[in-house]
Amino acid sequence: MQANKIALVSGAATGIGRACALSLAAAGFTIAANYRSKAQEADALVTELAANFAAGEAHKSFYADVSDPAQAGALISSVMETYGRVDVLVNAAGMFSNQDVFSPDFSAWTSAWERSMRTNLHAPVNLAFLAAQQMIKQRSGAIINITSRGAFRGEPTAPAYGAAKAGLNSASQSLAVALAPHGISVFAIAPGWVETPMASPRINGVNATDIRAGIPLGRVGRPEEIANLVAFLAGENTAYFTGAVFDANGASYLR
């Protein structure tokens, strides 16, 4: 059990972030659950955490649009004011949008790239920097970045998403090297298809059969499966895995 240890989870209201908050609470962490637009879902999560896990009402939700550097800084400050420490950061917030390389609309192209980079790369790297300042003082901590298999396979209809996630894999490895002497581990988890609200339109859309056919398990992943790995990495005796990028995709890459 991770008594009195604090885990900040960005994008905790739904999907993989929500599952991570639950798994970490089950492992004994007190959860600081960040949300942006889904206040009701975040409140429901905190209520569930308080009712079912140790720390009770110490589990709290924190609003911030983490793609805004000022709000990211305010989030870390609020967590520190509330708990006095941060032991684990899980960067689960993200967004997916299409970019049409064949469209002549250059303004739409650049806008989509900038939005994706702010959310999927700048936000987690900024939070990692801010959390690391506190973890360095503690001489301990773990940063776990949720990336994507799209970083490896290419995303022809969403190149900004693939590029941002590839950048986050690389940033995770760079931070792992820089922070290891300070007792801080950094990991990246690159899921394949996972049943989340963000992925649901594609998983259950016109290509649903093809998606599942490409996965030897015959199904997409569950948020809880990714969250179990997060909880393991946040626990004890995992420091030697720092810098690893975990390719969690049901062996679909072997096809």
C-alpha cells in the first residue's frame, strides 16, 4: 500500500485517466484528479473514490486546461497547497483530431497541428517539468506518460497526433535520463486500440471489423488493462524500468 502518497492524474474524468485513478486508489494512493470539460464525470469519480478507497474525502478533483501553461502551473500549485507533495504524475489527458493532407486549407492544417501539439505534447511535458521540481526536492517520484501506438505505425489521417505521441515517447526517455540521478522514474505507455470515449467513434465505426481483425486477441484493449500497468509502474521496485516505452497493443504489432 502507498500510504500518504499523492498521484496526480490528468484527464482523469473519463477513459484511461479514470481507470488509472481507480487503480492507483486501489493501490493506496490519494488521487488528485484533473479535468477540463467534464466536471460532472470528475465529481462522480471523486465520489466513487471517497466511498470505496482509503483516504476518503482526501481524493479531490482539480480543474485545469493543461494545454495552457499558466493553468498547468496553477494545477501543480493547487496540488502542492492541498497535499504538500506529489509522488506520481500520470499524463493521461489527450485529444485526437484529423488533418487532411489533401485539403488546400492551410489555415485549418496549421490550427489542427498547433492544437494537437499543445494538448498531446506540450501539456504532458510541461506538467512533467513542473512535477519534477517537487519530486527533485523529495528525491523520489514517478512520471507516467500515456502515448499511443500511433507514434510507431503512423497516422495518415491524423499526422499531428502521431507526431505528438512520438515526441512524447522521446521526451519521456530524455527525462528518464535526466531525472534518474534524483530518484525519479519516467515511463511511457503506448496503447493500441482501447475502448475509450475518444476512440469509440473509430472502434465502433465502419472499420470496426478490420480493427479487431488486426488484433490477435480479437478485441480492443480495456482502460483497466492500461491502468493496471500504470499502477504497477507507480509502485515499488520498478525504477530499473525507467526510460522504457511499453508497447501495449494486444500483440497487434506482430501482425
